[in-house]
Amino acid sequence: MATVLQACAPEKAEEILASLDLQALPRHVAIIMDGNGRWAEGRGLSRCEGHSAGVEAIRRAVNSADDLGIRYLSIYSFSTENSERPVEEVAYLYDLFTRVPMAEAPELNAKNVRMVVTGLLDWLPEAPAAKFREAIELTAGNTGLTLNICVMYGGRTEILDAARSMADAAMRGDFDLTRLTENSFRRFLYHPDIPDPDMVIRTSGEQRISNFLLWQIAYSELIFTEVLWPDFSNADFLAAVQEYQVRHRRFGRL
């Protein structure tokens, strides 16, 4: 049974930070943001209000990662399966995607954060897709934290798309299938330049992957926390990093 972290009091952040080995930080942290709906329902609010509260938690996670000097932060914002949720909820999420990227982009740009999107932007309605592209363009030259927003994303779809791209390249004579390796296949993934996550955090106590970065997380450390996403604090982020640092990463070796 996996260890599930409990909520940390916000005032514990400095104490946890002092215990961390800043020379052994994860390079890439990925987060499955879960629990917006349950957070809202527990307060007598709508699920849409839970998603709005989740935006503030994203800001905190970005600041936590940036302050630590972590190079990559991937957040699972919207899966291909999420489009099958109730029409009103999906419409609200699309509205958030229209409003939030460019609202946040100036501050991200000032912090030298680069925003990228992993997923099928063309599957989104025109308005949110355009706003994501504007934010990506505005921050493209930044060299600090890379914020990778996984939206309209599915791990199996990414692998299938990569296989199709590889087959097309082989048919054009641009790829030799007899030289296929894991590394050569990687070039066909959506963002081959982004390294595999060192750790994956899932909030809300659930312990599953939900079709997230299936190729990339083969040897990631999985860290689960009971905290619902809108309550996920800087202290909770640091506690997850602390848990990562006590793991022994074997990569299949003894």
C-alpha cells in the first residue's frame, strides 16, 4: 500500500524547507490535480466554484516550484475524457481556459516562466485555444521554470499519435524502423524536449494515474496526498518533495 501524505499546516513550510537537500531536488514535478468537485460539494458550492478555487492552488504550486528552482512543472488540467463531463461543467472549464492563460501570462512572463501546452489544442473551442497560444507566444523566450499545462490530453492518445508520426516519417524515408529505440521513439512525443517527471503528485487521496503521461512516468516516484486540490498549499508541495527525497530510485536495479 502506498504512503498517503496528510495535510500540512501552512506554517510548517519553513520547517520543511529547512530539512530539504536543495542539491537533490526533482528536476520535473508533475501533478494530477484532483478534488475540486469534492472540495466544492463539501462547502455547499457548485463544482464550477471548485474549479475556480483550483486556479489559486495552481498559482501556489507554480510559485512553490519556481521558488525552489525546479525546472519543469506539469499540471493535468483537462483530459480527453473530461470532455464527457456534464455540459455545464465543461462549458465552465472552457471559459476558465479562455480567461486564465492570458490573465496569468504577464506575471509568469515577469517571473521568467515559460508556458507550454501538452495536448490537442485543436480539439478545444477556438477561444480558449487562441488564449493558450497567446500565452505560449508571450512567454516563449523565458528560461526559468517551464510550466507545462496538459490540456485536452490523454496518455494513450499521445502514444498513438507518436506511433502514427513515426510511421509517417518511416514512409517518407525520414526514419529507419530497424533503428527504433526508446530514445528514437521519444522524438515523436508531443514535447520530447521536456524530461520525464521525477515525481508525480496526486491530490485528494485517490491512487491512480488516470491516463497521465503514461510513457514518461515509467520510473517516476508516485506521491499521493489526502489534500483536495484547492487546499494544496506551499507546505503540502514541500512535504511531497521531502517524501521524494527519502525514496531510493532504483530504475529497475537493486
